[in-house]
Amino acid sequence: MTTRTVTIQNNVGLHARPATFFIQKANSYRSTIVIEKGNRRANAKSLLGVLSMGIEKGQDIVVRAEGVDEADAVEGLASLLLNGFND
């Protein structure tokens, strides 16, 4: 299992459009991927799950992946989050 904590950089957090991009990226990996905020978890490949987390700018989330491409998955998703979706 590969894990990384990331601080959300984009202005609107992980809502609507950014969440869609995040989920599309997550679905490009074969690993099982979850995100965590506090004591809550969500499947990173589920729009409803990600949106239900209510993730806002400045909050820390943990990205966890387990599978054949787990390191690539965590790095790719962390990079997307840290670059603020280029907004």
C-alpha cells in the first residue's frame, strides 16, 4: 500500500469539475484507491463518494492506493491535487 498526504490547492476544493478530473485520473489506474479526510473514507473512483467528502481548499487529505500501479496512482493523483488543477 502506498500513501501520501496532500493539501488541497485549488480555490473550489474537490467539488464538481475538479472532482470529475480527479475521478477520471483515478480511473486510469488499476489499483484500488481511497481518499481520507479525518475519519471519513471514500472510493476515489466514485463521484458521489468524492463529492460527499466536502473537501475544501487548504484541507489535508490522504490518498491511499493498493495494487499493481499503486505508486504511480498516488503520485499522479497527488500531482493533480498539488497543481490545483491549473485553475
